[in-house]
Amino acid sequence: MNEDAVLLWVRRAESDLKIGKGELATADPATNAICFHMQQCAEKYLKAFLVFHGHEVPRTHDIAFLVTRCIQIDPEFQPLIEWGAPNLTTYAVEGRYDTPAFPDVEETRCAVALTEQIRNFLRQKLRDAGCSFL
């Protein structure tokens, strides 16, 4: 395990969360950008978990794929599928380029809440596995 690499993934994920939540607190939030940052936060935490466990990080934005890889390490990741984590994938590329409509504020709040749930789950999993800096 490369602790420096894990720390970098976590710091980047936290940055995405901070940016998204800060923008959500504005008078006229850029909902597409917030949802993009939520997808990025979840993606980076999943990649941090993979790196922590000595796995290569695939070049993908596909949350379902990443969760499936994590399930192979720890079956307790299955609830992330049930929570709807794979739905965040739509904000990675399609939500930035292919979809003409912006998510509304309620959808955006749901994306933030889901991302925070995923983040908290992953931080606990990393702590339980012995990640010393969380």
C-alpha cells in the first residue's frame, strides 16, 4: 500500500466535496458543477480504497465498475449499489457535455447527501483497514 497515493486521492476527494458544498450554499448554485464534483468525490474515495488494498486504479469514471471492484475486496460494499451510487456516473461526462438540462436543486441536494454517505462509509472502511491518517 502506498500511503502517499491514498492520501492524495483522499485530499482530492475532500476538495471536490468542499467545492460542491460551498457552491450549493450560494444563492444561485451551479447544479451541474456541484453534481460533477460529487461524482468526482465518490470516484476518488473508491480509488483510494483500491489503492489502499494494493490494486491498480483503472482509468474510469464508472462508479458501478469501481464499486464492483471494491466488492471483490470487501462484500460489505454491496449497499453502495442499493443506495444508488452508480447514478452519480451520469454527472461525470454526460452531465457536463451531453445533457442540455441542469439538475434541479433538489436533485443536487440528493447527490450531495449520497456522496456524503459514500464518503463516510469509505472513510470508516479505510480506518477499519488501518489507514492511519483518517
